[in-house]
Amino acid sequence: HKLFIGDQVLRINAESEEHIQLLKELEDDEGWELDFWTHPASTDLPVDIHVPFASLHAVKNFLQAHKIPFHVMINNLQELLDEEQEGVELNAM
Amino acid sequence: QERNARSFNFGAYHTLDTIYSWMDTLVAAHPNLVSKVQIGTSYENRPMYALKFSTGGNKRPAIWIDAGIHAREWVSTASAVWMADKMATDYGVDPSVTSLLGQMDVYLSIVTNPDGYVYTHTSDRMWRKTRSVNTGSVCRGVDPNRNWDAGFGGPGASKNPCSDSYHGPHAHSEIEVKNVVDLVQSHGNFKAFISVHAYSQLLMYPYGYSCTSVPHQAELDSVGRSAVQALSSLYGTSYKVGSICKIIYQASGGSIDWSYDIGIKYSFAFELRDTGRYGFLLPANQIIPTASETWLGLKHIMEYVRDHPY
């Protein structure tokens, strides 16, 4: 099983075309292993990114440095997955 | 094992085996309406099924619905299970469904990416793609919604096999995509093609590979808006309606662009709940509300297709 302990999902509300461009650069950067659940396209729609624990600090710094507003949508991905797995197992029983 | 359709828990997420087994119970409960059609096998050799709802006739005008092409979008598959049951049980009870199935066939693929779905249960809950091996790469899988022959390889798809939006080596390289393509083309009389995804709460029509409007933009937009009105009437869930390119982002190689370009005018894609904090991990207690509201939107589109033959 792949574990997602400490991984977070950030919801980003880009406010300008400049923000969108910066987020696109982030998307092209394979090094941080980001998983874009919704992609940067316009300021109308939020961008949701699943960020591995190891990249959290760097990504948050990047966003703060460029004054891109965001909030934590899922605080610990693994906790939610564990709850879901429990539900599936309980139902199977 | 779920032993019959009645005892099945629609408000829960299930494994592939349980869903496949439940399909048999549905067919057994409605033998004159529902059949299970094997449309091929997946990369890892799992059978791929579509439930065929038909009251007879040969190659009647038909509606294609697929769910779960992106493995991690569990609520799409769970909603399709609920809607399959709803369609079967409402036939002969709801005049609209009865009339629809009196004139048209409906094909419903509940798990369109079975390998990926199993992988989300066993190894990586966040997996999106197929599980095919990419020659020369350590990364597996192709995004099956970038793999259709519609602006293939264009903007909004990645050429990197490690990307979640990798388009694959060539159009229809993924057997899961090819199976649907072959079924739709050999049938030749599909009038609507609807893909069910999650999440974001959107109802979209072509194009994704281009930001130009399709010739039927006005009609599709109007149908989409009415469908969303029907959907929202249940819980007030808010949806956006528009072309893929205009309301999310440019994305080439998508299923409904392919279906539209081969002449299936009524091509739509749903993105189900939620916009909140759960993403692909929508709590199971929201499955039935999600399916119920989606059914209203879907039914509206199907009624429109029935009433506007072309």
C-alpha cells in the first residue's frame, strides 16, 4: 500500500493571471511530485493540489512568497483514507 | 457477498468483485430489461462490462453512459451503481423512464477502468490512470481521458509517462478506451454519449481540445442548463455549465470530444460532488444524495435526446 501520511490537499484561489502562470510552472515541476486534482486555468475555479508531506514546506513557501492565497482543504490525507478503508471493510463484513 | 439486489448497500463504496457480482443480481432481478454485455477485457485481463437496458429491437437509437474511467473518482462508480438500479426499478413505474426505454437502449459502463479501480483498493487510493506498462519508463499508466482520437497529443495532455495526464503512445492505445470505441462504432446508432467523472460540480460539453465553440453550442448549453436546474432542484447543489475548455481548462484527447466529432451530438461530461474539503474522498453517506441529484440531471438529458431525434 502506498501511504499518504502527513500529505495535505491545498485549495488555492488564484487572483490574477500572474498567479495562474506561477501555478502552471509549479505543475510542470516534477520534482515536488504534486498531484493536481484541479488544474490552474482561470481565476474563476480553485486549484486543488495534493502535496506530499516532503514537499509541503517548499510549496507553502512558494505560495506565500508569491502572495497566492491558499488554505488547507485536507489536513492529513492518510487519516481520511483510513476512515474510508474502515468503512469499506465494515461494509464487507 | 451481497446476495441480492435488495440487500445491497448503495450507500457504501465497494470492491470490483462486489460490483460485478451485484451486476449479476440486477440482471437476474430484471431479466427482460437488463443484460450484461462484455465489451472486452482490460490491460490486466479483467472483463469489462456494460449493462444494457433494452426492451427489444435491434440496434435501436441508444445512449452511452460511462463512469469510473478515472480510477480514484469513486463516487462516479458508486453513483452509477445506484443509477443502474434506479433505472431498472423505475421502468414500468416512472412514465418517463418507461417511455425512454420503450424507444431507446441505454448502455451503462459502471467501472470503465477496472484495473485502475482495483489498484485504488489495493495499492494507491489516489491512482487515476490505467495500469498499462509504458515502454522505456518506470512509470505506468495512461490517462484514459487523454487517449481518445480527438486532438490527440494536443494542449492539456502530457507526453510524460509519469504524469497523471499522460496521453499515451497513440490514440486508443489503451484497451479500455479501444473497447468503448469499438462498441460505439460497431453499434453505429448512439445518439448520446455521457461520461461521469468526479469532482468539481460541472456539466460540460465539447470541446476540450479546442476553445472554439462547437456548431451545436447553443443547444448543448441550453440542454445542460436545464439538466443542471433539474439536478439542483433536489439539494440546491450548484453546478457550472459550459464547454470543457471554457469552464475548466484545455484538455485534448477527451472522450466526449471524440464522440461529438464522430457525430454523436448530445455529448456531455458530468463532474460530480464535491467542491468542499473531500475531493476524491467523498464520505460514503453522500453517495446516495450525489447519485439521486445526478440522476435527475441525467434523466433530463436522456429525455431531451429521446424527444429530439436526429
